[in-house]
Amino acid sequence: MMKKLLRRWGRRKSFGPTRDSGMVTVETAVAIPLLLAIAGVALWGLAAGAAAIEVSDIGRTAARDLARGVSEAQVVEYINRSIPESRIELRATSSEVIVTVHRKFTIPLPLLSDIGLDLSSTYVAPREWTDSAA
């Protein structure tokens, strides 16, 4: 009795194509590109975060250097060397310096190059060096 039940249980009911015979192929064909797109967006997000940290660090360093008395030309050269495609705003008062660094971060694909983020960082540093201290 047990052999008969096991034999019947392991038997397929039909021997031709079934209603869902190609579903695994279709699901895989949809899932793999979707997973690749999600991974690409995640990697682009990580790269954008790294670029934001870079803009922040460069702006902070530039503000600190300007506050210590480094010339504006040297600071601009440093920023342009570190982030070539950046836009820089330098303002100075008698007591502080303000540095703003702007950078456009885009998707590195030909069709999507217009999509991107505008990253900017503004730092204010109190002056450590004045003309009277020289």
C-alpha cells in the first residue's frame, strides 16, 4: 500500500507543456535587469555621497587656509586642482572668511548626463591672520 501511494505521489499528472511552464524564464528576464538597475542607482548614490564629502572637505580646507593668510590665488588653484569642474565663491570680511564650493555631479551615461545633483558647501572660518599682524 505504501509503495503504491509513494509511486502515485511522485508521478506527474500531465506530460506536455503546462500553463506555467515558461514563468521562471519570464520572471528571470524581468528580475535581472531590475536588480541591475537598482544596483546601479545604489552605486551612483554612493558615488554622489563620496563627491559631497569631497566638496565639503575641500571647502573646509580652503576656508581654513584663507583664514590663516594663504593668498586667494593659491586657494583657488588648490580647489581647481582638487575639483576641476567646480565653481568657487570667496568672500572675506575683517573678522572672517567665507568659502563656497559648487559642483555638478551627473550620471556618467550618455543618455542620462543631464540628470544630476548640484552639490555645494559653504564654510565660514574666523580670521587667524590680519594685515596688522604681519
